[in-house]
Amino acid sequence: SAAADVYVDGELQTALLPNGYSIFCVKPGQHMLGAYIQDAPLYKGKTTGRSGAELKGGMTYFVKVGPAGSNDAPIMVPRNEAEAQLQGMRAQMHVLSRASAVEACDPASIPVTSAPVAQPVAAKEYTLKGDTLFAFGKSGNRDMTVKGHVAIAHLAEQIRAENTSLQAVTVIGHADLIGSAAAAQKLGEQRAMTVRRMLIEQGIPAQKITAESAGNSDPVVAGCSGTMQQKIACNEPNRRVVVQLSLSGPAR
């Protein structure tokens, strides 16, 4: 199954892998929510209709991405059902948020009863889209796109600002299913090493960062067919660099 792009007021907030969740806060009031599976490359969430929600201050809402073909409407889930489903799921920050309506959460405003399951502890994960970072099949510093440089700078800023208890950073390169496993392993490693070097240049301590490759062993989507261009487009979610943080205290 494919990743789902989540939009808040028509702006991309995150992209979630299957069985992943994200926590974010917005000001009370009317907001438009959307969740789209196989959103790329057209990113229809920016232009199509979305579901509205009147959100009250001091309330915690549990919203689930609907299945493919559900008119892209997120599903409100009761607390007890949501907390049961969240057991064993992984907190994600999949791509950097572009949603201007999203703001920093005030811990004092979050009910204590909502914390045990929803609050990620001692770990945080960011996933950067490979096609944002690099030209297709490329991996070096000189091959990184302008958007890639911006994304790395934003990520480094978030790491420095939000994670004062940072213990370790693991950068994992993922390649697509086009080509051999050996080539995918090498490309994933080279991309991870490039991102590691750039994070160090942005001020993240070198001794805390390691780089590794998952090759094409952990695809988000599979079964892509057609022309080469169609395969490249279909495999887009598989090309990614995951940055995992290990923290000595709760993630913020």
C-alpha cells in the first residue's frame, strides 16, 4: 500500500507510511483536512475538495486516513478505538511540514489522559523524499537539487531547535525497485552519506550521525509496471532518505 499525503487547509502537513501516525496542533476554529493515497505526482490535495472540521481549543482529536476510494475524506475515530489502534504503530514526520496553520503544541493544553499512546518517547523519525533531494539516479552533493538543500537546512534547524536531548542520528538511504539490488544498496548508501555530510555542515555533531543503506529491501509500493517513465513515477515513494533520532527524553 502507498503512502498518504495529509493536507491542512490545502497545504501539505505530512506523508504517512502504512501504520504510521503524526501529531500536530492547530488553532481552534474551522480547518479543512484532506488525506490522499497515491497523491504524487499531481498532488491533487492542493486543488480538490477537502473535509471541514470545527476544532475546539484544548481538545485532542484522532483522525484516520480513509482507505483508497473513500473520497479522500479523513475519518474521525473515538478515543478508545484510536488508542487501541495506535498500539505498535510508529510516529512519523514524513517530509517537512508546509502547512502554515500548524503550530507548536502547548504541552499544558494536552489532556494528561491523551499522552500515554499518542506521545512518541525517546525517538523521532523524518522522511525526506528522494526526488526532492536528488536528480533521478544521482547521489552526490553536486547532484542535490535546490529544494534538497532547503529541505536539509530546514531539517537541521528542526533537529537543533526541538531535540536538546539528542543522543544519536541514523540516516538511512532507500532506493526504488528499478535495477539490481546491488545497485540499489550502493545508491542508498551514497545518498545517506551525502545527507549525513550536509547535516554536519548544518551544525549537527558528526560523532552523533551514522549513515546506512536499506537498498530496495523496504519498499513503500511494489508491482509498478509500464514504460520506464511510468515505473519511475510509480516508484517515487520508494526513493527516500529516513532520518531517525534517538533521544534521552520525550520527543517534542
